[in-house]
Amino acid sequence: KVMEISRADAFLFNGTGLETWTEKILPQLQKRKIPIFEAAHSVQLGGTHECSHGHAHDTHSECSHSHAHDTHSECSHGHAGPDPHIWLSIRNMERILTDLTRFFAELEPENAEYFRANLEKALLQCRELDAEFQTVTQSLTSRKLVVAHRAFGYLCRDYGLEQIGLEGYSAFSDPSPAQMVKIIEFIRTNQLPVIYAASLESTKGADAIARETGVKVGILHPLGSLTQEQIDGGANYFSVMRENLEALKLLGTAADQEQNTTPAPETAPAQDAKPEI
């Protein structure tokens, strides 16, 4: 794989330590003067992420970052680092696409107009999707997002939601009895209507909590990968993000609340039946 990459015309990667193997090959690529694009350099990093799937609350702290390609955040198993899931922010994607288009245009100036035309189409789709998210999230009655996979910090940052990871709630194991007691207490205290599991991961932990609390289990897709079946069915970034938006509606909207509190229409009182003669 390293030899194949070393013969590439350019190298693109996410950054923030998500692809730990890049630390070894980046110096070689730089020596060969292969153009490198790191998506994380296009956005403002924030949040915390533990690759061992720890459950500290996200801080959503903002941090500056260097644009030099010899400085990369470590995020090996068991170590915290910036949240790498930058693509789950539509606004991040707009910045990444813009910078990526500039990168491609510099590589192939003869195709610059083609790249820019595609960028305009993609940005329009991003803005439409962002508007849909704003409309829905502004009406949510609950704003706490309890997740097993803490991948949605940037999305929460964009729309004023709070991503919460609870100790013991994981896609990889059931909570202990002591952890379950705390989870149940948290859910009931905060009157949460739903907890979220990640697509393509086990819902075992979420199902166990749902049985004890009666909350719904929603599915959010972190878009780390798509199955071949999804790809064959035409799934893409925009369609999957809209599925995530539908899942967020499980938090409850103002429209749902009005529907639940609207009194049933009055019916005319039944007339006394006349006795048969």
C-alpha cells in the first residue's frame, strides 16, 4: 500500500490522527514532493474524542491547529484528541470542499472551471441540507443527544445540541448493574425521550437501556463507511445525513408537542333514546 501511495499524483486524508498509519508515510510523500491535502486543516477543530470509546462529556472546546504537514494530533487507542468526525458538520464540509477544489485546480489548471462548477453544485446541496437541519433542530423540545458513539460533536455544535456520552453506554458492551442505575437516573432526571446507537454497530447496550427506561432507540450514521448495498441503492452523503435528520426528530418537536396537547374535538351530546311504543 505504501508503494502504491508513493506513486500517486496526490494524497488526500482526513487528519486529526484518524488515520494513524499516515504518520509513517507522510515524511516519505513530502520527500517525493507529492501534493498532500489534509481535510482537518480546512476547519476549526473542537470537542474531544477517545479512540478507546471512553465516555467523558464533550467539551466542544475550540482549538487552533497548524497547517504544517509534519504536525499531527495523536489519537491512538486509549488517548484523547480532537474529534476527527469533521465531515458530520455540513458547514465543515462546505469549507473542505472549497479548499479541495482549490487544491485540485492547482494540480490540474486546465480543469479548474470543471472543478469550480462541481463545487457550486455541491455547495448548493450543502446549504439546502443545512437549512433543513436548522429548521428541524430549532423546533426540538429536547436538546440532549445521548450516544454510544461520540461522533456527532460538530453537528451538535452547529445546531445548539448537546452530545452526551454516559459511562457504561457503549456499542461494544452492556452496562454494569451500577452503571445501569446511573444511566436510568440520568435519563429519567432529564426526561429524555430517546437514546442513539450508531449505524452498523450493535444496539445491544441501547436496547438494554430502552427496556429499563422505556425510551426509544434512534440510529445515527457516523458516515465512516457505507455498505455495498447502500452504495448500490444510491446512498450518498446527503441522503444519509437526511436519515440522521429524521432520527433527530425522535427528540421531539414543537409540532409533536402541540399534537399531543390538542384536545379532542367535542362531539354533540347523544340524544336520549325514545322508548319504543
